[in-house]
Amino acid sequence: MAAGAQIRGWSGPSRRRVPRFQMQAPLDVTVLRSGIPDTVPGRSVNLCERGIAAVMAGEFAPGESVGVEVRLSSSGDSLRARAMVRYQDKLRFGLEFVGLSPDQRAAIREWAKEAKTEEIGVIPAPVMEKKSAEAEKENAGTGPGGSVSKGSKKKGRGAGWIIFLFFAAIAVAVFWWRWNKGWEELESGLKNTEAASSAQPQAQVPAEVMQKLLVHRVEPVYPAEARQAKLEGTIALDIVVGRDGSVVSMHALNGPAVLARAAMDALRWWKFEPYRLNGEPAVVETTVAVEFKH
């Protein structure tokens, strides 16, 4: 769910090295704990090419490595990336992207243009000029020597506060409506995911058949500790693929635990075309192999 504000400052100078944009969208953050993926829902606050700020329905510790999936558009296009938790304050988190590809960075920029979202921390030149002109008028005054009467000041301040409170109330109402609507969509999606996860596999599909249906593959990160220990080999994993083609559960069948965790961390982002039984998408079980070499 993208924000609908007018884009400002996209081509103008910015105080930030990388533009940051307001964004209210459902997201999932997944962390591996004891080799088991734990997915926590949340909502983004703002987004840039370096990271994302979000409000989460769970807790993460600074320094934890997580997987992030956030929907960039109403058409369902999602950004999937690895990130590091850099900031935490109650349920607010700052996540720094790790290894974001040029295509993913370009996707964020294109999304910002298409969504016409607002850039944070930049005051456009026309707005600054307008504010300067208004300030000059105020400084010019209306009385002798440029002074303004106390009564005029009080009236102006009173009217200004009324206008400010009126627009603030509208802004709060719109934000609250969007927030609730987004959470309803998120909860609906989570129910579908939980249903897919709890469903029993309807068929055992050979690895070579599922390999032809693989549409998105994420290569695992070779753990530094495994590289130092010169660990290598092929990790076999038994996985369950849901009706939507996502990997809903998995467990390693062999190999060192450090390599098995790295393989499962990558497999969580794999995507298949749905396997069909009698023309209908089905939950299936299959086996995949992930190789680690120096």
C-alpha cells in the first residue's frame, strides 16, 4: 500500500546522500532462531536504498540478520532483501539492507516515482522561496516603523492555530484510516499464509520436476565461520511448497549445522510456480540441494 502524497524534491538537491521516502506498506521480517524461521508482521514508515524504518509486531535485537519482504505497489510487486537490525526503540526498528542489487535499488527509485511519494528531509526551492517572501512581508509590518499592533498579532495567531488544528485533525484521521486498512490487509494475508503452512502435502514431487518450476532463487551467504573452518559440501533439504509457490516449511537432511542454517536462510526466499494437481494449485513436498564450495 503506497503513500499517495505528491512527490517533492525528487530531482532537487537533498541533505541526504540517498533520498528517503515516506512509505506505509505491510511487510514481513523473518529471522532464523535455532534454525527455525520466525516471521513477524509489521508496517513500514519510510524507505530508502540503504534501509527501511518500520513498526513491528514483535522484537528483534540490534545486530540480528533478518530477511525483509515489503510490498512496493498495489499490484503485488514485492522487494525481498536481507537486512541488519541497526536501531530499536520499543516496537520501532531501523533495518539496513545488506547486499541490495542494482536492480533492487532501481526498483525502489522507480516505485518512488510511480507512487509520487514524499521525500523526507528536503525543502524544495519553490517552497523555501515562498517562505522567505512571507517572512519579508511579516517583517515589513503594518504600523509606523514596521511595527504590528498586539491585537493584530493575537488575532493572527488565533486564526493560525485554528487552521493548524483543523488540518492536523484531518491528517490524523486519514493516517488512522490507512493504518487500520493496511493491518486488515496484512492480517488477511497472514491467515492465508498460516493456512498454507498448516496444510499437509498432497504429493511428493521429484526434485527435477520442481526445479523446472523455480522462478526466483536466492543464493545462500557462505558463513564466515564455515569459510574459516574450510567447511564445504552439499546440503540436502526436505521442503514443503505452498499453493502460492512459496516455501512454507523445511528441514535439513545432512551436513554441518552452520551450513544448514545458511541454506535454509536462502531457501525462505525461493519462489516456485504453483504445482498443479487436476488443474488446481497443490501443497507439495520435494527435496532440494544447496552446494557450498570455497
